[in-house]
Amino acid sequence: MPDKVAIQLNDTHPSIAVAELMRILTDQHHMEWDAAWDITTRTFAYTNHTLMPEALETWAVALFQRVLPRHLQIIYEINRRFMKDVMHQHPGEAALWQRMSLIDESHGKRIRMAHLAIVGSHKVNGVAAIHTRLMKETIFADFHRLWPNKFVNMTNGVTPRRWLNQANPALAKLITRRIGNGWLKDLDQLRQLTALTSDADFCNDFVRVKRDNKVRLAQLIEQRLSIRVNPDSLFDVQIKRIHEYKRQLLNVLHIITLYNRIRAGGTAPPRTVIFGGKAAPGYRFAKLIIRLINDVADVVNNDSRMNDRLKVVFIPNYNVSNAEIIIPAADLSEQISTAGTEASGTGNMKLALNGALTIGTLDGANVEIRDEVGHENIFIFGMTGDCDRYKPVFDNLTCHGDYYRLMADYESYVACQDRVGQLFGDPSAWTQKAILNVAGMGQFSSDRTISQYAKTIWNVVPKARKQT
Ligand SMILES: *Cc1c(COP(=O)(O)O)cnc(C)c1O
């Protein structure tokens, strides 16, 4: 079976499949436990998508007992054998045994679904280099110590067919006219655009395409929201689920700073700050942030003193279809999560692929985007990934306010935004960096991700294609 089938557990939600396959092999096909377990662990692999503790789901033993009693028996047997191994490797470390067990005894008996996924898989991967490192050092440190080779990194990617060719046909056409269409299936070919940053015709065409896409988005905004935005202003875009760790609030604080500066007579290039994103149904605070953005937008957009130098837009119903219109029109991509909290991000890749410059923290795939596009072509600010080392010191200093440390990054964020404003005032320098961002996105094709999965986890090779 493992030679013909690979099952990738996409987060912990489907981990019950480990027990289900064991049930099918032992109960229905009458296999011995050891042979069944060998097939199961060679078939499954598990992708972890977040370090947020609330995502590490546990299911109550009582629920299992009532709904899936046979699966519960199997999980107990998996755990009995696993615990025997752990106790053999680490004798006398009772605290470690408790931490690693598939059963959490501390909050009423509960099954730790992530532990089931790790124990039942031959590979466990994170979705960006920093995320995989933190996964090995924090939430799964005990498992990494036991099985160092089980843990691998598979940096996420986005498909260039949707996020460039389909969403931005004008840019796709321009690129194809200059370097051919090989990039559609081999995104690394975008590196050839580097040489075109000194080609005036290409740069002018690139600017025209961006401007046309901004006009298209401005029309959508006017139609849906009756807000007029200036296509020559800096389109400053933050589109993603609304969550405290993604720090839409930090962006709102920056808007208020810009507002106060304009009221005090300061100058800065005109900006349109665009938000999109949904909150989880039960996440009250995130919904309050959406309301705040809309209220700040009302104040800013209706203040005649702004003289059209600042506009704020919240585009409702953020989804893939809307993303395909917003992303090609972005000048600036906001990727400002607290360092260490965003596993990878893929919005960051889509926006850079469409010629937006990134303002971001050293978090998730932003770190690797910086490596690919060059640190001089991206706006990095804020604390680095190891921000939790002195958390106890920090907590002592601040009691319990500002959990996601907006104040800690506020000053440096505003200073970095000032550099964005300055660069936007020099359109040719801006455009060069924008092109170099597109040129650096080859690494972030999902084709590369999938071929890494195929080689390292699934042990499959591409089937030769028929010539047509
Ligand atoms: C890409 C995408 C996301 C992920 O965005 P992040 O900025 O990586 O959080 C979320 N929603 C939609 C509709 C997307 O297209």
C-alpha cells in the first residue's frame, strides 16, 4: 500500500484516519498488529499548519467511548506500545511520559490528535523554515528528540496559473512577451526579469499594467462601497483572516498616525489603505476590529481636511474571487504578524508575485521572501523570530497588557512606513523593486512544494507524459 498510496494529513483534523486504517487492516483484513502498523506509518504523513496552542485539538475520551468505541480501543493500544518505547528510551522521566502520551489526563481524559498524527506518520512537516524550526524547538520538541529525522520543512507555495496567469492576465502577457511562457510551469524562470529592470520599455509597461489593475479595483470599490479612491495613490493592502496575531490593529494605529500627521499639516504621498478578511464566527474581538476599521474609514473618508490624501476601505466578503481582483492592484503588501506566530502565509507570495512590495516582520515565509528578493527590495521591521526567549522578563515588565506586543513594534513600523512613502515618491526605484519581487518568486510555486513532497515524503517520481 505505501508504494501505491500516500495519505497526507492536512493538519490534525483528519488524524482519526490513523486509527481507522489500523481498524481496517486488523479487523477486516485480519493482519497482525506489527504488519498493519508498518503499513499505516509508511502511508501517513502529517502537515502542521500553526503553532497556536488552541489549534492543537483534543477529543474527549467520553465522546470517543460513545461514538467510536473501537477506534478508542485502537488508540489505547497504539499509545500502550508507544509509551513502552518512550519509557525504554527515557527511563525514569515520568513528566516526559505524561507530556508525550496520546492521552491528556490533566483536563479530564482527552485524546491528543496531534500526537496521534505524529506517532502514526513517517514524516511531519512545517510550512516555512522558521515555522519548522519553532515546531521542532517548541510544541513538538519531545517528539523531535525521539525521532529527529521524522521532521522536515516543506515551504508553502502558490500556483502561478491562478495567482498570476488567471488573476493578472495583463502582467502575464507582458512577462510572456519578454521571457516566453515557460514560467507557467517553471516559476524560477521569472528570475530572467532581473535583467529587464534596466529596460525602460519593460518598466513603463509594468507601471501601465499595475495602474490598469488599480483602476479596475477602484471601479469595484466605487460600485460596491460608493467610495472614490485615487488610482495614483499608494494602494496599501492587508487581506487575510482577521486575527489578533495578524495585527490588523497595528495597521489601524498607523492609519490614525497618518491621519493625525495630515491634520497637523504634514506631507506624505496619497495612500489608500485597503482591508479584506473574515473573522471566525465566535471570535468577538476580531469582529470588533472589523467594526473599528469601518468606523475609522468613516471618519477619515469624510474629513475634508484629508483632501483625498488618505482613504480607508474595508472590502466585504474577502474570498478567492475578490482576492484575484485586489492582489494585482496592490502596491504594498502588509505582512505584519508578531514574529513567530504566522506559520508561513501564502498571501505574502501572491502579492509579491503580482508586483507588490512587502512591508513585513521576520515571520513565516517573509523570511524566505526576503532571501529571494534581496533585503534592499523589501521593508522589514520589528522584532525577530526569537521573541519569546525573554517573555517572562517582558511579562514582568508589562503585567498582562498588549499580548501581541503592538506597542513594541509600533515605532519601528511607522518609521518603516515612512520609507515606503519616500520610495513611492520615486516611481522608477519603486518599479525596479516591484519587478525584482516578481523575479524572486520562483521558489514559491506550489509545483516546487509538491515535487518536494513527492520526493521526500511520498517517494514517487513523475509519470512520463505522452507526447501530443
Ligand atoms: C491566500 C489566501 C489566504 C491566506 O492569506 P494569508 O495572508 O497567507 O493569511 C486567505 N484567504 C484567501 C481568500 C486567500 O486567497
